[in-house]
Amino acid sequence: MISIPLTEAKARISGLVERLINLKEPIMITKHGKPVATLIPYEEWEKIEISKAGGLGSVPPPATDHDAAVDAMVDEIYEARTKARARKPAL
């Protein structure tokens, strides 16, 4: 994380925002040598806000897309039902 004085941050805000967009790296702003604020990429802020909400909103999305697996299971169920209807009951 880079650290930059407030007076310099005021003069370079456009460049700092570009750095946030491109490098996704937080920027600490200091005043009289002490940290007073941090600029973070919007995605980071959004994650923080979602985690504050709790519940399912704070759960990260699955790592993979499960649609294909669900579709395959549904196909197997329909196939099994078709086979079950086609056989004759034992008497």
C-alpha cells in the first residue's frame, strides 16, 4: 500500500483513481505524517458492505458454475421416470 500526504493527494486525485482502477491497490492518505484515510477499489468496499449485511449476502458465490450438473441430474430423473413407467408391474 502506498502512502501519500493529503496535499499531494488533492493535486493527484485523478491519477490515484486510475491507480485504484488498474492496480486494485489501496492508497493511504496521511495528514502531518499520520494516517487519516484509505482509498480502496470499489470492489473491496462493496465486499465490506455486503459482509456487514450478514446472511446469504456475505456468502461468496460458488467457485464454479453448477448449472450443467443440475441439468444432468434433472435429465437423469426424467430418464429414470420414463423407464419406470415403461416396465410392467409384477403380479
